[in-house]
Amino acid sequence: MRKLFFALPALLLLASCGGSSTDSAKTTTEQTAAAQKGETLTLDTTGTSVDWKATHKGGLAPRWGKITLNSGSISVDKDSLTGGEFIVNLGSLKVDPASVTEKDKKVSDLEGHLKSPDFFDVAKYPTAKFVITKVEPFTGAQTSNLLADPNYLISGNLTLKDSTLNITFPAKVEVSATGVSATAKFVIDRSAWGINYKAEGSPENWMISKDVEIGLNLKAKK
């Protein structure tokens, strides 16, 4: 996996990581966390997943997999989402064996490479964090080709390694009598968080797409 990149937090999921620019999360500076009004529910970490996908330039050699959560919560006031946050366990990062088709590649080697200082340096930065800062009704101002029927536009602070930036993306949130489910699919630029393989601008780093597709599937029971 010498010429590959990961993904998160993502999220945290997935067709081509060279996704349409309309699916790129809007990125700004860190913002103030939203107050978690109403009822606060604990995320079901076994039913929640963060999926990721990344490729080389041109969409070659795609890799994908999952990451689990350590903990998290989501808040709703009546039928509306108000806030939430969760901690991603980067040490749990897995590469799907189906994405490794080369005879000379091993899943365990690729996972170790992503967890090493070459990318996420999991020994030093074992977790990533996402904190919701703003929740708005989805109006179509930021379109989504990856997610069907979004009803919210969510902004939140995403912390990777020692960098925190605010991202905004469409999401679909469903509130029922038994719980809450939320899904989102979007693309982030890994280099915005200073995540580069070797030096930024190096041939090795250039060969890896900066775009990482993140998929979030969050569930909480009432």
C-alpha cells in the first residue's frame, strides 16, 4: 500500500473516491459546538459504521473498508436533530479483503501501513473526533450525488491527528418512536488535515488521490 491513502473518520463508506465535486464537504475553520437540546441518545456502536474508500490517481487500485466508534451521542428535540458527537477508533481501521486483488499485496500489510506514521500514526493519534456545530434543513444548496433524499445539512468539527476543521455535508436523518438513524456520504480532501504520504508534492503523494470518500451510518435507540 505504498501508494495508497486511507480515509476516515469517515467516517466516516461507495463508488469512486474521485467523486463529483458536488459531493465534496465544504471545509472551513473550527466552529463552536452546537448545544445538544432535547433528548440525548447514546449511539449504538455495534450498529454504527464509518466506511471509507480511497484510490490512486485515475481511480486505480481502489481500497475500502470500515472503522468502528468508541463512543458517541446524538440529540433530538421532538422530531428534529439538534447536535451530537462521536469518537472514532482509528486503531480499528480495516481494509476490506475484496479491495486487495494484487497477488503481492496483503490486507494486514495495508492496514499496518495506514496505521503507521506514513498516514494516521495511530500509536500517537489513536482516535478521530466529530462534533456537530450546526444543523439546518436541506434546501439543495449543496447537492449530493452519493446520498438519496437528504433532509439535513450538517456542519461539524472533524479532528484528524492534531488538526481540526469544520466540514458541511448533506445527511438523511430519520427520527422514530424507537430511535434515530442518520446516514451521509461525502468526500473530504485529506491534505486539508496535513495527511500526506511522504512530503506534500512528492511523486509518491501525488500518485494518491487527495479525495477520500466517507460514509456514515449512525444508529441510536430510545
